[in-house]
Amino acid sequence: MRSLSARCLMLLAALAYSQAAATAESPLPPIAARFETIISGPGQQYQRYEWHFWRDRDYLEIENLAEHGGEVWTRLANGQIGYQQLLHANRQLIDYLPADLDALGARPDWQVLSRLLIAPLADMHITGSASSFSQPAVIYRNGVSNDADLLVWLTQSQLPAVIQIQHQDQRLLTRLLELYDLAQSPWPFARAGAYQSTDFADLGDKPLIEQQLHHLKNRYRH
């Protein structure tokens, strides 16, 4: 089983794209959040990861606490998206221009990224409502059993509070643990300015590209 790297979004699932489309023009509140992701299954080692997520108008950052790594997405003035992979232990980053992402076949969508809507579950339907983190939440399911995929969606913050996915014998559970206004974030972020930068174009044909970027080709190819 591949461990959870800084690419936490790769493991997430959320509601259908129709939800994102309906709110595409709505301003998103700047937030700081702490999540946990738990992977379990028969005969598999229990895995638990914590990670942070920061969102501003044109800035997104994720930090994986176990692997001391992260990623930054930046929306540029022309609407294109840039990407940086952060290596906290070495205080280094790999910088990818929009043209680099395009060459890799990676075409991220800002509306999807900023809401953690990476793997839409198109067959989910609303089954109820709730209150979570002092705000309204909508409950989505795609079945009635205990193994049914579940999403608890915070309508005000435009983020998932709970995601439960059952895939064959493996269960993935992601839960929101803490939520703050970005200005009150208790965790430091936006540290990339103090890191040594390497352009993706300067890496050359090295194994690092396959190790670090294979996910981009799969996650964001339309």
C-alpha cells in the first residue's frame, strides 16, 4: 500500500461536480484546517495521517505532518495555475509553471482544488442535514449500508467535514478536526519564500520526476 505523501488530495473524494458548478462564482472564505485520514481494512496495517490545509483567494497549501512535505497551488492573474512541491526537511521546493503542468498532462481545476473536490462521487445523493463546526452541513450517501460512501459537506466553509469511502476491502475515512479563519491560523504556512527553489525544467530526466509527479498525470488529466 502506497503511503500518504504530501499529496493528501489524491485520497479524497467529495460530491459531484454539479455542486462545484453551482457554487463556482461564490467567494470562498479564507480558512485554515486540520484533517486526519485513516486507512483500514482486513489484513492491512492501520494507517493514520494528519495534514493541514490553508485556503486564500488565490492560494492553497497542504502540509503532510508525517512526511514533512507539502504542496502549494497558486492561481495567477491570467487564471492559470502554478504548483510548488515543498520539502520542509531540506527547506527546498520544486517549482512548476503552468506550461510544465500542461506538458505533464495535468490540468487542475481551481474550483475543484479549493474545495477538495478531487474524486467526485456522481451517484451520491442528499440523505439529510446536520450541524458541524457551528454551521449547516449536508449529508450525502450512495447507499444505505454501513459500508456506503458518506460525505458531510459544510455549506458555509465549502469543505468536507467527513468523507468515508469503501473500496473493495479498504476503508478510507477523512475527518475535519479543526477549522479557523485564515488570519487566526495556529500553524505557520506560506514558508516557500524562504526555501531554495528548483525549476521543474531544470530537473532533467531524473527518477525524482517519476517519484514526485506521477500523481499529477493521473489526478488532473481531463
